[in-house]
Amino acid sequence: MPEISEQQQNHQRLQQVNQALGSGMFVHVRKLLQNMPAYDIALILESSHPKSRAVLWQLIDADNHGEVLEELNEEVRKGILKTIRPEKLAEVAEGMDVDDLAEVLRTLPDSVYQEVLSAMDSQDRGRVEAALSFEEDTAGGIMNTDTITIRPDVTVDVVLRYLRLRGDLPEATDSFYVVDGKNHFIGAVSLAAIITAKPEVIISTLIDKDIEAIQAHLSESDVAQLFEKFDWFSAPVIDDKGRLLGRITIDDVIDIIREDAERSMMSMAGLDGEADTFAPVLKSTQQRSIWLGVNLITALLAVAVSSMFEGVLSQLAILAILNSLVPSMGGVAGNQTLTLVIRAIALGHVGDSNARILIQKELAVGFLNGVIWAVLIAGVVAIWQQNLMLGGVIAFAMLMNLTAAGIAGVAIPLFLKRINIDPALAGSVILTTITDVVGIFAFLGTATLFLT
Amino acid sequence: MPEISEQQQNHQRLQQVNQALGSGMFVHVRKLLQNMPAYDIALILESSHPKSRAVLWQLIDADNHGEVLEELNEEVRKGILKTIRPEKLAEVAEGMDVDDLAEVLRTLPDSVYQEVLSAMDSQDRGRVEAALSFEEDTAGGIMNTDTITIRPDVTVDVVLRYLRLRGDLPEATDSFYVVDGKNHFIGAVSLAAIITAKPEVIISTLIDKDIEAIQAHLSESDVAQLFEKFDWFSAPVIDDKGRLLGRITIDDVIDIIREDAERSMMSMAGLDGEADTFAPVLKSTQQRSIWLGVNLITALLAVAVSSMFEGVLSQLAILAILNSLVPSMGGVAGNQTLTLVIRAIALGHVGDSNARILIQKELAVGFLNGVIWAVLIAGVVAIWQQNLMLGGVIAFAMLMNLTAAGIAGVAIPLFLKRINIDPALAGSVILTTITDVVGIFAFLGTATLFLT
């Protein structure tokens, strides 16, 4: 039997649900959705037309609503939240993890938000309000509060007896946190250490020195880097007085990494990292038009530069025909450097101390590629047009522009990073403007000097 | 005291090492590197000029060489491996995880590879050869073999006594695997279940039904999706007869996710996902030139299309000036759609059953944006050039091209995916060719009809 991939299985599930939905077999859809993990249901919602989502949502078992909301992409979730009444939402909220619930509440309008909070029981409300008191993208904002704490002076045997009485551990528990009487964090003891230790061993001797506490205000990307650096599965979060507040688990870190990477890729096309694939047409049009508007301005700038050379363009139509070549190659070469540097910034490869090495390298690469393509294109043009001078002009422009592209590809993202603008978002547009303007100036300017 | 971010700390470390290296203080560099986690050392190597890397490598404590190799990006690692003699490499290999070691060995030339293998002790060699027998990008290729297995019919007490005797668990152990006498996988029991169970409980009653075994030949991206879907921290790997082979832990999954995301972003600029930021100039030039060559061909195609309209271009210089505008806007709009669809494919949002909805949506978005920018640009041009007809011509071309861009932005990646070509790699170049050709044809063609 040939096996099929996860992705093919996803599409089969999607197709089954769509077909059943299309033929109005709601009971069947409900049954299909009942046996699916929340992750798969979220995927189906994200892969559906916004109109179908509302219907599907009603057919999902109410007990699963919370988990599905947790898995959904932000924009799709917002759309669904709009259709849920606040009382209903408070019910859904009960089953959710504190960190995910806080994330959901942040996206709600103030009035709804207050209504949901007041409908919750006071213990849950307290925990959510604590999470909401931290910035969204910090350790405090993404932590959970379900930690197990133990005292340093008890024995392993005492802990084991306590755990057997308790009978169940919070999800994804791989260590317990040792605290003093005032809840100050002392250290972490792994489950593995407790399970392999002799019963009479004192807990304080088992503390794992590799696990450090994270400050609640640390940014989430710093949190992700610490997890990767130390191969943590979970880590404790403390306030600035060293008191234990909660813990972050690696599944949250995976979300951060995935979202960061998506945001970079989408930003480079002027899109929102969490954009809904099947967003309504009007909404998509509006979101895209900002970026198109910015591009129009830069394109008009290129037009303005060209128009300065109207004289030479009207004399020699071949210049008009070739005018796009140099800017195009410059744009591609510059974008390669830009992309490399944006990744390097994200990975932490470039800083003040080695930026110069990178500029020198990319300048050399741009120059060398400039020479290669200048020679090639000069040959093509000289033979095609039987005009050696024209070949020389375009070769010079190509060399200029690819060299400029190399410098701009490094300098622009580093500069944007320094003034706290996301290089992935604004870099490409600025770069293209530069390679367009330099390319046209170099080509038509040199042509004016040597061909007329 | 103002706190500094992880990234700033990284740069400070990098700067310290660079300064010490630059002034020849090798003993100091050695000392700095001694106190750093392998992750930080790898980051410093990746952030350094290739020439400095060889020097730094010599200054790293030999005991850390294996761990640092594990953390390094593939291209940088290859560069360093070239400088290590095979006997040395066999020593380094001893401390490495099987999955990482297999990855390293795969990148070596055959002769070196054999030499390293034969220098290893027979047990290690056996484990590595087992890992190497699976394809690189499959569950078998990324698994580790350090599992703890238990029998279904023993009690918790027996397991606990065994573990206390053992005294230590493999890194990142969160569950034990229950197997029969022939090593067939029966199920997983979490550490949490054992630690909270009464001593007399039989292991088979504690089996966690949420943890399924992964087939060794499953692709690594499918593995990553299963981990995300079920929130696993680790999962057992079995062969096609159901025998336990090893396990995959979530830190490997994070690497897969990060590498996949990086590959997508880098591919869109025609770069290798694992490209070395500080690669030597000649190597970089060579790597970039392929993509520039492809772009040159598509740019020459656009030139060829323009040259078909030499007559009208030589009559009206304004057409030459405006000729880049429509292709530019089409390229940007098309790339937005393309990026959205590439992400949608990666997330599993699009399949045969909903591709049509997406095409219809993007067609509508393209058309609508076409109308908006057509009207705007027509106004600008008509006023600037006092030529209503010219405004009409460019408006029509803009509308055509943005609509074509919307269709192409969906159709190209879906088609490439179907014929098993990475849409992130080839999509952008094909799309730009289409928006260039359609844009020029629509603009200059209509201009020929109505303006001459």
C-alpha cells in the first residue's frame, strides 16, 4: 500500500469536510470534526472561505472550541471571535491555557473584553489579569502559571509521596521549581533527577545548574534564543525581585520561531505575517494597496529620472528598449544581498564589529558579478546592434549598478535595523529605488555623453 | 542598570573575541571561548571571516569540538571539516549525538568518511551506520538511538529501582518505551505517569495513548507537523515491522522548522537556505551568478518584446519613459500573491479542493487593485502630459497586468508544486517574466493602436 504524506492527508480531510458541507450534510461534518485533533480543525478553518468558517464553527464540538482557538492563526481567529457572543466566549475561555487566553483577549474590543473577564470565575480572572499585565511579546505575556513548586530541604521521598497524592502533572512538566517561603526562585529540579535519585536525597542537592530563570520582561525572541542555546524544554519565569511567576514551555517557543520566520518572508512582499490566505476580497485589496502605493511612488521616481533623458530617448529608440535591463539586474543582485543580510541580522551574525567585513565582501561580489554580466551583455548588445559604443555604455552602467546594489544591499538593512525599522518590511522598496535610479542614470547618462 | 538583549550580548562577545584575535592574544581568546556554550561559539564562528574561523577552531577546547560542529550551519561546518584530519575527526565524533554525527559524515568526501568510520569503536560505528542507512531528510535520518525501553508486565517499583541503579537518563528523556521480547514497540509511558503512579501499578496500564510511533521513512517535514499537531516533546521511531529504532526529540524539530522557513525566504532570492553569510567572495559570486543569469534571460525577453515596438517608441519618447511603470506594478502585485500562496502551500492551506476559491479571490483582488491604480495613474499621466488618450492606454495596461499578476501569482506556485519544483525557488522568476511581457505588450501594443 503506498503511503501518503501528512499534507495529502490534510487535503483529504479538507475535501471530505468541504464536500459534506457543500451538500448540506451537517451531521456528517459534525461527526468528521469530532474525531479530529484541534490542530487539524484549525487547519480546515484556515483553509476555508470566510463564509464557511462561521458554519464550521457551529459544527465543532463546543468542548473543543477553546483548543481550536488556541491553534488558529491570528487573523482567522479575529474573524471567528467577532461572531461569538461574550457570554459564550467566557465559557470557551474556561478550557484554555492562560497564555493563549491572554492572547485572545488582547485582540478583543474593550467592551467585549471586560464582559468576558467579568463572566469568568475569580481565580481564572486573577490568573489572566496577571498574564495581561505583561507586554504581549515578552516572557511574562507568553508564560503559563501551572508550575509545581517544592521546598529545598525536603527529601525525594517526600516529593514522590506528594506527587502520588496529587496524581497528575500539568502538561509538559519536565521539572519542578524549588522556591523559598516567599516564593523566591532557587532552582529547578528535573523529573529525571528525581526519578533516578535515592529516596533519602535532599532536593537542594539535585538542582540543575543548566536551567536559569527568565526575567518576565525579556522579549519573546530573546526567550526563543535562550531555549535554542541551552536546549531547554521548559524554563521558569521570575519577576524583578526573583519571585517565581510561571513557566514557558518549548511548544510556545516553536510558535515564536515559526511566526518570526513567516513574518520575515511575508514582510518582504509587504504582507502581514499572519495574513489570512482566504481573507475577503475587499480586505485583501485594501491590505495590498498600501504596498502597491509605495511602489508606485518609487516607480514614478524612476519615470522621473528617465524623463530627464527624453532627448536622448527620442533620438535613439534602442535606448528605450534596453532601459529596463540594467535596473532589473541591479534589483535582483541587490535583493540577493539584502535577503542574505536580513537573515544574518535575524540570526545575529552581523553587528558593529563585523559589518565592515560584510560590506567589503558584498561590494567585491557585486563588482565581480558586475564585470561578468557587463562583459556578457556588452557582447550581446554589440553584436546584435553592431554598435561597440552602445555595448560599452551598457557594460559600464551594469558594473556601476551591480556594485551599488552590493553596497546598498548591506547598508540599507543595517541602517534600518539601527533606527528600529524592520529591514524585511522596508528594505526591498528602498533598495529597488536605489538600483532603479542608479541604473537609469548610469545607462542614459553615459549614453547621452557618448552616443549623441 | 539598563539591561541588554541577547542579541546585544552576542555582539559584545563577538567583539571581544575579534579584538583579542586581532591583537594576537590567543590565550585570552582561548579563555573567552572556554566559558561559552557551544551555541555561542558556533555563532561566533558563523559571524567571522573564513580565515579567522580556522584560527578560532584551533583555540576552542577540543572537548567542545563535537558540540560546536553540531550547532554550526551546514556550509560553515563544511568549511571547517575540510581543515580537520580524519583521525582528529574520529576523536571529535566520539562525543557527538548519532543524528548529528550522521549529518556530518554525509557531507564528507567518501575517502575521509571511510577513514573516520574505521577509526571509531565498533559499537559507535554500528549506531552511526544504522542512522546512515536512512535517507537524510527522514525520521530515521534524524533520530537518536538512546532510548530507555521497559517491559509491559513489570511494576512501577521495578522501573524506579532500575532507574536509580542506572543513575542517569539520556538527555531530553520525557518518556520510556514499552517493547515486547522482540523489540516491537507497544507504547510510551511518560516520566510524569511513572512519577505519580503507585509503586505496585503495572506499566502496561500507564501507556500514553496520545503518543504514536513514527515510521522511519516518514519525511522530516511530516515529522515536524506531527510534533506540532500533538504537542509532543519526543516520539519513538519504528521500522516497517514495528520494531523500535530510536526517538526524535523536539530540539531536532525546531531545527527542521527553522531551516524550512529559512530555505523558503532565501530561495525566493535564489540563495541557498544554508548559505554562509561570510562566504569567500569567489564562491558567493559563483553562487549568485546562476540566478543573475536566469534573470538576464527573462530581462532580455522583456527587451525583445519592447523591441517589437521600436516604431512607436521612436515616435513617442514618453512611451519609453513610462514603459517600466506597468511591469513594475505588476511584478509587485504578483509577488504579493505569490508569497501568500507559497506560505499557504507550506502551511497546507491549499489543495485541489480549494485552489479554485483562491484563484477567484486573487483574480478579484488583482482586478480591483488594477482598477484603483489604473484610475490613479491615468489621472497623473493625463494631467502631466495633457493627454487623455495616453492616460487611457496606461490605465488599460495596468488593469490587464494586475489581473494577470493575480492569476499568475496563484497558478504558478500551484503548478510548480504539482510538478515537484520548489515554488519559492522558481516562482518569482517565472512570475516576473509574465508580468513583464504582459505589461509591455499591453502598454506598447495599446499605444500602437490608439496613439499613432
